[in-house]
Amino acid sequence: MGNNSIQVNLCSTGKEKPESDQLQFGRVFTDHMFIMDYSQPEGWHDARIVPYQPLTIDPSSMVFHYGQTVFEGLKAYLSPEGDAQLFRPEKNLERLNRSNDRLCIPPIDEDFALEAIKRLVALEKEWIPDSEGTSLYIRPFIISTEPYLGVAPSQQYKFIVILSPVGAYYKEGINPVKIAVENNFVRTVTGGTGEAKTGGNYAASLKAQELVANSGYAQVLWLDGIERKYIEEVGSMNVFFKINGEVVTPALNGSILEGVTRNSVIQLLKHWNIPIIERKVSMEEVYQAYKDGLLEEAFGAGTAAVISPIGQLTWKLEHLFINNGKTGEIAKKLYDTLTEIQYGKQEDPFGWIEKVKEISNSTI
Amino acid sequence: MGNNSIQVNLCSTGKEKPESDQLQFGRVFTDHMFIMDYSQPEGWHDARIVPYQPLTIDPSSMVFHYGQTVFEGLKAYLSPEGDAQLFRPEKNLERLNRSNDRLCIPPIDEDFALEAIKRLVALEKEWIPDSEGTSLYIRPFIISTEPYLGVAPSQQYKFIVILSPVGAYYKEGINPVKIAVENNFVRTVTGGTGEAKTGGNYAASLKAQELVANSGYAQVLWLDGIERKYIEEVGSMNVFFKINGEVVTPALNGSILEGVTRNSVIQLLKHWNIPIIERKVSMEEVYQAYKDGLLEEAFGAGTAAVISPIGQLTWKLEHLFINNGKTGEIAKKLYDTLTEIQYGKQEDPFGWIEKVKEISNSTI
């Protein structure tokens, strides 16, 4: 499918855009959305940009019953020159196809999907907020729409991209959070869907999250589902620990999501010649390092927060106060570097930035 | 909420009903559906029976992204006297609320939901097919509809009931199937969502099912996600083995769905004074029993098939041929007894049948 096969149907009048300082996450959506349908034997077809609108879907559609969904999350940033730019979008589309494979959803053409995202972002460029730390969140997702109650892969899907202007994650600068190690619930397990970005993983996480939030914790830290010993993720981010001068992060094992920010953090640390090791990390090891005074930093890494320092980690009855509850030096440097690259305020030595070309209405 | 608070809006002309011998599973739906909304502070409200119709839902609705869904499955049967009747529907609604709790969905009023189902079935009584083995499948489900991309329990939901006339599961009488023991993928794990009837569990199962179907197997047998030793379920059914005169089934452990048919099988076996034990059952034990000539029967139990005898069980490179590939005596007796009770052809000593009272259009 070529670039020209995206049909565009513009809305007549745009919605009012929220003030930059009033922005929340994922509550307001732009004027248009991208949709493409899948059916057999056509495959993916009828790619179109249309006014943002409700979906009309049969109540027997599989998505409502058997959770066959995948999604991605990335952002468009405004550079000081006023350019719209994306951060490693091809990684998100590669992962979308890996998720598709696990969920028995037909693959998408990654190049075409990236082109569709860029055209949609270009069309909605005025929706990218320009205050410090704000961005336009991009949510590509695929839902199974066949009206059939049999438990089987759907024969019909919709690939949709919606956009939402989002506020700064840290209103008052990067700030450490309290995290509780989860001992009862598990997010997923080896052989499950943990490395896929699919709805069921998030549905499974809600209960644990709700319980710790009641006790004042921001997120849970997930342990592995088998031995309940090894660290997997924190909330919906990957997690890093600096122990005795060395940064460690759980190795990908099939149940950990392969984060784009995780990958970028690892590349940056290597670039800076800071030791970074991907391996199994047990909670016992982190606790022992803390007791020995060697746990120097802990932080999460993900698209929403970029870097989220952990100031307190609670494990059973133990409270680990990390770096005196302050943001660590490496977390701060990673946060500053990543956001400055994302916003085009710093050189991009890795080729991570994908500029979105301007389009005039006449060329759409 | 009282009985009278269900608003009814009938369609003007009904759809054509399919011939009984042409019925498939879950492809055709009746003329009407039940819907009830949840929002705060109203709670569950606006219960209504309306013409079967597509849902109009925002693309940012949580159900499309984070899989916060639950569902149930039960059937309405036509008795020889022409009465519509349900089989233990209160067990499905109890389980729906247990699933709700795990998925952070607000509970429903079980009595009211049962009343709603009965009124919908009464209204659609002519859709219950009357050929041998056919029934009207009832699908209650709840979806999270808040238009918000934050990972948190939705503040808005829809509880919906749709009905689908379904054909006989066994077109040519009860017949054993081939099952493959799954060694790579897992369905869920202790601490996960396995005992909830939620979309993600089914999404997770598709890949394994697709792979074994290519090799001619009907379903997979799931092992536990931790040791990969203990038997959990078969496909989307519970599983029973008759070993040396004694029936065993995996004990409920948090990752096994508590099936209504499972519970009924256990009650029937006890009623017949056949030894039935709920405990951990390892695949090694089943294999050893087979080698020793003591594995007399194996069968699945669930709403769709009622009882599904297992004629061949493949574990790694071993093929276990059970009862010479024939339906076992106990499987047959359970199937006959359960279906005869369900269809009102046999006495119901357990009080399992709930009659659906006739309604005239003037009383709706």
C-alpha cells in the first residue's frame, strides 16, 4: 500500500484546544483519527484519516469478549524550531508486530503505518502543545471486530491511531516516587503474554495497583510469577538499579515488555561508558545492596514519565529509602538527555529522531 | 432496582430465524438485547431491553486498550412441555461478580441481573431452537467504556446480555477428541487472572490453540505456569480423569476457572457414590497411570460441550490412547444425565433448573 492510498476526510470545524497548563493525560483527543480495516481475503485495506468519531461495533465483536487487542504508545514533540518530531517510532511499530504475532493478529506494514502516523501528526500539528514537558501522545491500537463468539482468532480487525495532547508528567520537575513490591498478584509469567503490549496484561495489573494506591504508593514493583524472587517491571515501566557503581536491569525473559525507553537508556549508558548489565535481578539482592549501603539509585523508564526515580521501595515490612529520597545523578542525566533529544534541544547522535514533514491541506 | 425498572423498547419486525440444522455457535443473534450502564455517582442504571444493535463507543474507551472486561456463558433450553429453562444461572452471576472483583469492576445485583436475563429470554422464547441438542446461548458481559487512556479502573461500564441460538455441539453424538499437552505457552498463573472469566485469559490462549489445531488437535491441555507439571484445564473446559476406579480433577488454586459444569459433575459423582477427589494432578501421574493400564477415562466439562471425552492425549512424544478412543462409561452417564436435566427430560433432584416464566407483550 502506497502513501497515496490514505483517503482523507477533514472535519469542517475543529474543536477548541485545551490550554497547555490544563492538560491531563489521555482525556482530550484531536480532530482526526486514522483507521484501516482488515478482513479476508482483502487483508488490511481502506486506510483513511477521518474526523475523530465514535466506533460503531456489534456487541458480539470479539474485542468485547476475548481481549484480542494490542496497542502502542509514543509521542510527538515540538522542537524549538517548531518542527514536529517523533522518537524512535519504528521501534514501536516493530513491537506492535511482535505483539500481533503473540495475539494471532495479522501483521501490519510497518513503513505504511509509520507514514500514516506521520501524516496524521502533520495534519494535527497545531494540537502539539508547546509548554515545557508537554507533547502529543500517539496511541496506535488494533481491535478484533468479527461478530462471533467462538474462541478463535478474529477474521476482522481495525487498526486505529488517535492523538491526545498531554501535559508535563512532572509538574514541578522530576520527582521520586514510592513503590511497593507486589507479593500477591502477578502481572504475567513466562509462556504468557508479558512481552506483548496487550490489554489483558493491564487488566491483570489493576487490582494490585488499586490496593497499593490506597496505601500511598505510586506503583507496584512486579516480581516474576514463578519464584516470586526476580524483579520484572515497575508499574508499566522497565526498572533499573545502580548498585555499587554499576547499573543493572532485568534481562528480557519473555514476560518483560521490551521498552523503547529501556533500550534507549541502555544505549545512553553504554555511550557514557557507565557499566550496564542486563541480567536476572532478585529483590533479595537489591535489599542486600541497600543494607550494605551499595544501592545508589533506582528508577523506572517508560514513554509516559521517561525516567521515574524511586525514592522509597517497600518490600514486605522493610522500607528502602534510596538516595535519601532524592533523584539520583544518573536518573537526572538520563532524563535530561532523553527529553532534550526528544524535544530537539540536544544533538541526536543515535538517529533516534524522525522529523514529521509539514503538509499543506492541498497535498493531503 | 426492581423488576419494573427495566425499560423495554421492542423492534418493529423480527429477523428471520435460522433453521435448527443450520445453526452454528455464536454467529446469529436474536432480535433484542439487554443493556445497563454504570457511571458515578449513579451506579448501575438505565436498565433496558432494546432492539439488538451496534454499540457506539469512543475509540479511547478503555475496553479497546486495557482489556478490563468480564463475561459469562450459559444456555436456555426448551423442555418437552415447551418451557424455557436455565441451568444454575445464579452460579454464573456469582462468578461474574467474583470476576468483577478481580478486574476492579463494580459488582452487579445478581438477583436483578437474573431477572433481566429471564425477561430477555422470555421475550425471545421463539428463538430457542427445539431440535435435539440445540439451545439458546446467553452471553452476559461487562465492558469498560470510560474514554480515558490512563491505566486505572474505568469509571464507566456497560453490562450487556446478548442471545444466540446454537446448534448441537455433537452433530453425530458425543465423540472423543484429540488433545495436546501444551509445553510452551501458559494460560495464566497463580496471582494472575485465571479464576476470572476475562478476555485476557482467552487472548493468551489463542496462539497455543492455533498451533495445535494445525497438527489436528481439538484443544490444548494447560499445565500450571510455575512448575509446568500440574494439570489445570483443557481448552476452555475443566478436566477430569478416571484412574483405577476413582475420578480426580485439579483442585481450584486461583488459576483454574471454577466451572458450573465442573461443580455439577462433582455433585453428580458424589450422588452416585463414585469416588471423586479434587487435588493436584500431575501430567506425570496421568502418564504413569496410562502405562500401568489404570487410566480408564478422561474428559473435559464445560457449558458448550457439557462433557467432552478425550480419546487421545499427546504429551511430548507420547500418545496416550484412552479407553480405546471411545467415550467412557462415566463420561457418557454424566453427559446423558446433565443434558436430560438441562432439557427437562429427567428429574432435577438438585434444584438446578430455573424456569423462565412466560410473558405476554402486554406485561413487559
